[in-house]
Amino acid sequence: MVQLLATKSPTLLDFPDDLGSLEAATKIQLKALAEEMLSLSSGLKKVRNELEACANDGPVSAGFHKTLQEFIGYAEAEVTNVTNFYTVVGKSADGLALYFGEDPARCPFEQATQTLCNFVRLFLKCHEENLKQAELERKKAEKEAEMEKAKAGK
């Protein structure tokens, strides 16, 4: 089957090249990322509370208050970006499972990427073995042809 594919559509055998980040993706733990997201939001809330607490400190903490306000403006934008990116990642992870006909609730991203990575490894190994076998068969056929030619020459 693979040999037929190799002769009819050899570019299809290059699909692992399109999955260059697959190995790295197997190391992503979405649960850990979700926990980090909660930690970021919680930390930002604590910083906002600190800003409110120092608002009435007077001129002693005016510089700190101003700096903290600027930081919160920056941090809120960053947390929003990260949250939006995490949402996209979650939807993409679910889409990966759905693409392969799996239920995202029962086939988490980590399992889907590991299964796909294993498939690619096995596919590449089999393809390499098929190429070696084809080379051996070609050499055998050449040798037999030479022997036939030698017999015919006698």
C-alpha cells in the first residue's frame, strides 16, 4: 500500500514534515496551563487590591501608586492576551481530537498528540524499512539479471 502511494503520490509521504512541532506539542500539559492562568488572574487581583490599599497613603506612596497603576494597565492587557490565546489553544486542542473522530472529553490533547506522534514515528520507521526492502529487491533483481546475462553469454 505504501509502495503504491510512494509511486502514485510521493508527496503524501512527506506529511511528517508538516508536523514539525508535534514532538514539542506532546510536552504541553493543558491542565498545568489552566492552573497557571488561574494563578495569573489571582496574582493580578492581589495587585489590584494593593493598588486600592495604597490609594489613601498620601504623598508617601504617590510614586508607588502611579507605578502600580501603570503596571496594572500593562498586566491586564497581557493577562487578557494570554487568556484569549489559551482559549484558542483549547478550541484547537478540541478540534484536533474531533478531526480524528475522538470525543475531546475522553481524548485529551496530551493523549491525541502522543498518539499522533507515535503514529508518525512508526510510519517513518516502516517507510524506512520499505525503502531498504525495495533496495534489496532491486539489487537482487540486478544480480539475477547479470547471472542470466552471463548464462546467455556462455
